[in-house]
Amino acid sequence: MFDHVLIYVSDMPASRAFYTAVLSSLGYKIIVERPGTGGVHSYGSSRPKLWLVPASADKTASERVHIAFEAKDSQEVDAFYEAGLKVGAKSNGAPGPRPHYGADVYTCFLADPDGNGIECRCHLPSA
């Protein structure tokens, strides 16, 4: 649905470790690296979709952003969550069904290094 998302981060190495870990579980990788810019990185599968940009005096770290990544199935949601925990992410909700969001929703919630809400969800097949 979106062309791209840009997040200003306060700690590029920590953010890079977090996003590389969780997004690789969904088949995404770093597409663009711009070391001369303070470490701009972009993730995607074939073209840049999620950009990480170092915060600066005029562009502070993004706050209270919520991004939900789509997974193919519950196993990808579980892998996303575990990858995040392995690099020190804070859990904001373990993987599981969320019937209050919809009968078929299976999701998890993590906080990135700047405290942004990062979700991974799939829609389970109908029984």
C-alpha cells in the first residue's frame, strides 16, 4: 500500500541490527547503503521500502511511529518476534491470535531501539 516509509533513528548501529534481524525473517534485506550520509540504509526485496536515516539537530528521532509488516503465515510472525528479541528488542505483545482485531489476525508487537511500535501480522486461513 505504501511506496516507502522513512524513520529518523537516534542510534543507527542499534537500529540497523534490529531492522536487519526482524526484516530478514520476512525475506527483506538492505537494498541501499549510503555510508557517506551518516549511515542511511534502506530495506526491501527488490526496491527500497523502509529507510533509516540518522537523526540530526533539525530532524529528531521519529517518535510513536507504528508500522505493521505483513507476514505470509504465523511461522513468519513467530520468526520476526524471536529475531527481534535476540537483538534486544522489547516485547510489546508476544505472537498470537488477536480476535479483537479480526477473527483471522495473528500478530506480535516489538519496540524498536527508539521505542517505535513495530508489528508483524498475518491473516490466518479460514477454518
